[in-house]
Amino acid sequence: MNIFKNLIGRVWQDPNAAEVVKISTGQLYLVRPGNIRSSRECIYNEAMATIRRAPAAEHNFELVITRVYEEGDQELLEDDSETDEERTFLIGEELEFRTGQTDGEPTFIWRDLYGDIDELFEYVAAGTNEPTKAFFETCMYRAMYERKYRVSADQVRDADLEEFIWRPPTAKKPPPRRKVAKAESVEEATSPVIDMPEPEISNPKGKAKASDDDITATSMGDPVLVSTEVELYYWLQSEKGEEFANQGIVTAHLVKKKVPGFFYAMAASVDGNLILLHDVEPSMNPRWSPKMQSLTWNHVKNNEVNSWLFRFPSAELYQQWCSSFTQVAWETLHQVSWQKIKPDEQNYVLSSNNEDVEMLDVEDEEEDEDEVASELDPDASESEEEEDDQDDEELPPSMKSGDRNSRLTVGYKGDRSYVVRGNNIGVFNHADKDVKYYATISKIATPKGKEFKPTNVMLHDQDTKMVLMNPADPNSLYNMDIERGKVVEEWKVHDDITVDHIAPDNKFAQMTPEQTLVGASHNALFRIDPRVSGSKMVDSQYKQYTGKNKFSGVATTASGKLAVASEKGDIRLFDSIGKNAKTALPPLGDPILGIDTTSDGRWIVATTKTYLLLIDTLIGEGKYAGSLGFDRSFPANAKPIPRRLRLRNEHVAYMNHDISFTPARFNMGEGQEENAIVTSTGQFVIAWDFAKVKKGLLDKYEIKKYEDLVVQDNFKFGDDKEIIVALSNNVLAVNKKNLVKPSRRSLGGLMSKSDIVNTY
């Protein structure tokens, strides 16, 4: 490296020299080792690499890869203000920078800090000679030295730079432990207290010894279930960019808290000092990655959401932690010992964290051209959204009450949607791929004139009627004539049995004159027929189930089979009303808020507060292989594998709010295959590509943010593109193509033109 001493000295000592070194010819690739997607994707076919001083940040340098256009290309893109012309990377040892060769050409390689931990960027410096390559490499190490030690590298020796030379993990020494302040209390231990140069994640509070009353993993007064050394990462956001910043080696613990019942915490310590302690709870949104041997989670405190990551040193320790964490999370939700449930049910719960299990009967279809284009230019769809998005229309005066929108139901015929707002129902027309206010059904009241605010509504009898649930009278349903805009009948179902949930006789019954519907109480299923005299419950189709089932939702297939969910988290599959369930799937623990099925019954999506649960009901082995769980029972040792659809933890950190999903729905239409799942949380509408989900790509979702809270959303009937969205104070339509991949811009986080995050 000494041969460059004079040359580097001249550049380094000139503070006005923004650019330190440049390589003008090369290509940029994104490399995904072991990924089911393309393992090597060309980002820029022509590019130059530059090391430059970070503006207004002493001792910080950036690696900048700039796209180079051939003559005439730039003019074609000059009107696109969001063209991705360069990628900027803050130079630090966390990049794990190294050099190599590809097809005889020198390469520079570094980690993609915005993607999965094993994803790499590779710049192929085509035609670059060995001295230039070595000069560039030396400048990278000097930049790392300055960033770490906050001093000039003018007089640095070659030996001082050797610590920044990357070595493979098998030969790499653990990174030096950073200084960590002891937590004064458990509350302080829930925030970053790591004494690092970056002020964005420092916590000046944590300076005193932990209190003896605190629950710490090092006190040994609390049972430590599992403990091991791991790499700790923290999702760091700033104007310069964002990354999972490596905090060094810590000791991770899973601890049982010293309180009555089943309550646990996850902790991290360094040299016996507690630096992190987070309660095990659903808002953690834990995401397990077998490929990366990592656990990522969120921590919500004082309306601020952070994201953290443990990376385990071996597959054995990863599995041990995954199993232990799953058990304590289950016990926390049920407040029952894990040992109380049967082995096959334990296996079912544990299998829900396996992200690498291949779905059955899923063809490995090629991605279409639009999708490939979207992968290469992740912001293309966002630009399209800005062009095509429609202006919101103000609610009419008749809808502007003190209440807010609470329910949405999308019509099956006539392109109408209905939104409940207090004791009014707004009628909206969406025939022209836009939502227009049509009318208001005001002052909903019983036939006796007593006004009420419906808690649930369902279209009925070819959209000519609407069935309403009155919270003041849970034993009855109310029939509203939509054309007259008036409740015309009270249907007394039963004097002693409440109607807590309703569903159509079958998935497309509302398209027909079918009069009966399905009802459920907290522990019974029954048929309701408004044509019979007296109580409307059909006695011959009533079944009460023992125990406190706490049913929370019912969905029907096209043939009238039923999926019933509960607040306890279990799911039962019935071939008809009045019988025992053919399949009973044990609870993972989280209450189910809503449930839907594909028309053929092959797939179920159940909604919990923080994730969607997707279940394939096809029996894959045994005597009844090829049947569905609605018709036959799964073998005890071959229950379906539940798949959790979660938001990525870094995306939740961008959104900065506690996730709370609305009931998810498949797109729906007679003779139409389901290819999307839509839900919402807070201000965001979220849609999963169902075809990709069936291939195992569980985080392939797209998103759109609104200025108001999303109450509910659903696809138009027979349309897998148009989504009707009810906000707290508005109703509108959005085309699914205008949802975009999560990024700082689409999620409302920090962003800059040259540094837009694509966390896929």
C-alpha cells in the first residue's frame, strides 16, 4: 500500500477534493446467494464507482455507484424526476467490503444493508488494472478508519488498516464489543443505550447500575430458559440512509418474569450489563428466517416503533431459540403450560414458523415482463401511481355526522358499495372505476322507530336487501329494503341464543334469491330462515358445541361448507351445519378477527392483529389424501402447515405504528381464480400476490398510504384489480397496480432522491 502514499496524501489532505477516487467503467450487480429469485441481477449495465466525502459530515465518506447512459438514453429519461441514477452507501466496516474477480475482471463486493443479511452488491470494474484496483481498495479502508476513529487518516499506517480487511466468517474474529452503559431501570433497558458514534441511536439515560428490583437476565433470580451469544443488529434510520447496524456480539436470553402466570421477556447483555429487555407479546411481530438463522422483531414504546435482529451463530442454536420462543409466546397468549397440549398440536404450532416449507401443487411459473421490470426499477410503479391516482371526493353533508365510517360492504350486482357511519349508511357507485356518492340512507331505525347504529351488515337476496345487526338486540336481525331505504322487518332468531356473526349460505348466495343464511353465537352454529313463522332459527340445523368456543367469524365456500374461527385462535372446518367439525386446527394463540376462504375451499386466510394466517386445506397424505379438510379429517401426524403473512419489521419501523390488521379478503368472482389478498392497518392498504405466496414468497406484498385511517377495504366483485377503500371520512377506489413496493417513500419514512429503499 506504500506505493500510493504520496498520491493518497495529496487527495486526502485537500478538503476541497470532494471525490477521492473514481473508476469510470463497470457494472453493478445485486447478488442473492441461495435465494430462489435470480441469484445475480444486473442493476446498472454501465456504471462508474466513486469514493467521495459525505457532505457536511466530517470523517464520513460515501461509496457512490452512478449509472452511465449511452448517448441518447439520458434524453429519454430526463422528464422522470424519480429515475434511479445512483446508489449511495455510507462507508463503514459493516459493509464487509472485500475484493474479488469475476470472469477475470476485478470486482468490489459489499453487503446490501437494506436487504437480507446475505445479499451483496458487486461492482465489476471491467478493464481496471491492478494498481488502480489496489488504490481504490486502500481508499475504502482509510474511509472506514476515519469513520470509526473520528480522526484523519493522513498519517495512518498500513498495519492500522488491516482490521478492516474482510475475512470469511470461519476465519473472522468476533467484532470488538462496544462500550455499553448499564441500564438504570427496565424501562431504560427497552431502548438503545449503545455508546456509538452515531447519535441517532444513543441513549444518554442509561448510565447507572441496574436496580435490584429489575428483571435482568444476569441476576439468575429469574429462570433463564435459553441463553447464547449472538450478533445484535438495530434498524437505524437517518437522513443519510438506513441499515441494520451491527451492534456487536451480545449474550441473548429468554427469561421467565417474576410475576404470577406465564410472562416472558427477551433480553441482551454485554459483560453482565443489561442493554435490552423486551416483553414477549404479539406487537413484537417476530419474523424467523431459517436461511439467515435470524430473528427480527419490533419494539413499540411511547408511540415509537423500532426494529431489532438477533443473528445466531449456528443452525442448532437458531432452532433451539425458535422452538423456545414459540413455546413461551404460546404460553403468554394462553396462560397455560405448553406441556398441556398434545404432541401433534405442539408440532402444528411449531411448524407455523417454518418459512422454507414448499406448498403443494404449485407450479413454478415464470414471472411476467411487468414484474421483472418492477424488480429492476422498484420505483417505476410509484411514478405510475402519482400519475393515475384519483382525487378524493368530499363526503356529502348528509354523511358528515359526528360519527366516523365503521363498516364497508361491496355489492355483488349493480356496482354499489355501502358504508356504515353511525346510524346512516352511505351508498356509493363505482361503475366507472371511480367512487361517486349516490345517496344516504339516514336514521336507521327498527320497524318500531327506535334508531340504532348497526355493528355489522350483509347484503342479501341479489343486493335488494341488507341484513343489519343491532347491538341493543343481539337476538334479532333486521331486514332493510335497500330500494326503500328503510328497515321493514325484525327477524327474531331465538329468545335465548344471540346472533354474534352472520354469513351467506354459500360464497355466491348473494347473487341469487337464496333466503337462508348462516348464524353463529359464541358456541353454536345454526341456519336462519326468515320465511318461517315465529323464531327464524331452523331447529333441525342447530348445533351447540361444548366448552367456551368464543366463535369470532364464519366464512362459507361456493358449495356451502363452513370455516369457523374463534377468539382463542382455533379454526374448525365443517361440511354442513348441524354436525361436528371434520377438522379442528389448534390455536397458535392469537385471537382470530376475521376469516375468508377461496371459493373451492382449498385455502383459508384468517386475520389476527399482527399477522395473517394462511392454511392449505388439502390433505397431502394418508387414507384421504387429495380430499379437503372440510370433508375429511387430517391425520394426527400430518396436519397442514400454517403460514404467517407478516409485514417486515423494518417496514413496520417506517410506518411507526402498532400493526392492527382489518379482516383480510381474497378477491372474489364466479369462475374467477383468487390471485390476491387485501387487508389494511392504520393508514395503509396492503395486498399480497397470492400466486407468489403459494410459492413460499410470504413477504411479497405491496402497499399504499392514505392521509386518513383505513376502516376496511375489499375488491370489487368479479374484479381482481379494483379495491374499494373506506377511510374514516371518505370512500374511494384504488387500482391494485397503484400499490407499490414498501420503501421509505411509500411508507412515509425518510427518503432522498438518490437513496430509495427496496427491501426485497
